[in-house]
Amino acid sequence: MKKLTIVARILAKEEKRDLVKSELLKLIDITRAEKGCINYDLHQDNENPNLFLFYENWESRALWQEHMNNDHLAAYMKATDGAVEEFVLNEMSHIA
């Protein structure tokens, strides 16, 4: 199996930053316990506190896909509906 790296960029609406941050933090422990999760690290930009970034590594794309279909992600999406300005997700492969 080929390891998959995910970089997810979440830009919260300024007035919804605290809500988005609290909902993102709820995802960490449950996701780190999932099968195939190597790391699941959340970052907040030092210059723009509305910008969050997940850096994730998964044992395979199939296991990441299972993660993406879990109930806790659906709950996050529902809780933050309308609170996120932009969401960009990149599936990446380690090359060096």
C-alpha cells in the first residue's frame, strides 16, 4: 500500500472562527484512533487566525476514504455549515 498525505486548508469566517476551531479540535482524538491514521495534526496560522490547516498521513487512500465517510466528519460538516469561507483539500504523495 502507498501512504497518502492530506493537506486540508480551512478558512473560517472571522465571526465563526471560534466555532470552527472548537469543531476541528473535536475531530482530533477520534481520528487519531482510526485504523490507518499515521498522524492528524491541526495548525492555526500565526498571521491569520481564521486559517487552519490539517496535515495528515494515512496508510492508504482506502483507509482515508473510510475516515471521510465517518459520522464524526458528517457532524463537523453540519455544525460548521455556513461558517467556512473556503476549504481546499490536497491529496499528496511523498516523493523525496
